[in-house]
Amino acid sequence: MSQRGAENASSVERIMLKLHKSCMGHIEQATGSNEREINQVLHLEADLAAWLGVLESKPEAQQFQSAHRDFGLAFYSAMSGLYRQAFSTLRSFLEVTAGAAYLSSHEFKRRQWVSGKLDISWKAITSTESGLYSTPFLDEFCPEAIDEQDEMLDNLKQAYRRCSEYIHGNVSTSQMLPTEISYREDITKEWLSVADSALSATIHCLMVRYYKDLPQSLKGITESSLEDHFSHLVSVRKLLGLPLEETRS
């Protein structure tokens, strides 16, 4: 390596180490100030991991696992102060998990997606006529959830929309983002809130698509997550055999 090349490499190393130091400082502040919110997100993430373990034999398991890794990268980015990257990767996680659940019922299209011949369509996933929460889809996979389809679809779309606002340079969110790595409690809490919503929406998508088809031994692995997060829903109480009179608005 020439002297000039060595000097350039050394300069890059100093910049990267300075960036790393800034991220470390941000991690200390973010984790120290948001313990309750972080624990809630990690609880949901552990429940998602349990679901993915149950689904490991499914053809779409590889896409679920890839998306799960994306969530880990999103979480790291958020804790490190890489806010735009955190929202971008969180959206990718949401898109791939919901997309894999939806396309699992369309094997030809799923194979085209995996082979790169078909792109995920968020519009198709959230279509009220044929998407994941459409009446025809729920009729076949989880008719108990039909009365809640509008609410759950709105939750899914809201989480996706909020991530998109940070990615596409929405004026209000762009003005919030710091120009360098520095701790912003409001944005950190916003990401944790959206991550909570995204994980909840994902687990509900998996319930809608897979729960009724699971053997009883595997249903038991997922039921604690459903009771923890969705016991207020009539559909979940019906699926788990819980008393309906205990539901709340």
C-alpha cells in the first residue's frame, strides 16, 4: 500500500472509531432512559421468536428468519442513534413478515417472490378485497377475527406509514432528525412505540394465518403471547377458550 493509501486508510479508521464512540454514547443514554419501553419491545420480540420457532418447518420460514434479523438491526440502529436507518429497517421487517404470511396462501406467487420474479406489494397485502385482513382471507383462515378486521388492518398500516414518513423525507419527520449522532429522547421513544406496534401487528398476522392450522402441541407455545397481548379481542378469547364476558373495550 502506498503512503497516501495508508494515510487515507488511517483517516477512515479515525472517522469510523469516532462514529463508533458516538454510537456507544447514544446506546448508554437510550438504554438508561427507556428501560420500561425497551423491556416491552424485547418481550414482544421474544414472543415473535417463539412463533417463528413454531413455524420453522414452513416454506416461508427463511423469509421470517431474515426479517427477524432485520428487526435486530433496526433495534441496534435505534439504540445507536441511526434513526432513519432504524425506521427503514423496521419497515422492511414489517413488510417481509406480513408479506410472507400473506403469500404463504399463494404458493406460486410466493415462489416467484423468493426467486426474484415478483416484488412484495404492500397494496396487495393490505387490500380490503383480497389481502391479509380481507373478508375472503379471514373466512378461510380465521373467521373469528372478521369483526376486528378494520381495527387490526389499521394498526398494521399505521405502523408501516409512520416508518415510511421517516424514510421518504416527510418534512415534519426530517426536521426532527439530528444532523449528527446525538441522543433524542423523543425520537427514541417514537421508534420504540412504532416497534411495539409493528411487533404486535406481526404477531397478530401470524395468528390470523396460522393459529387454527397448528397442532395442539404447537398452539400451546403461542398461546401465552396471544393472551398477554390480545386477550382484549373477542377473536382471541374465542380461539383460546377464555370467558367472553371478561372482554374490555
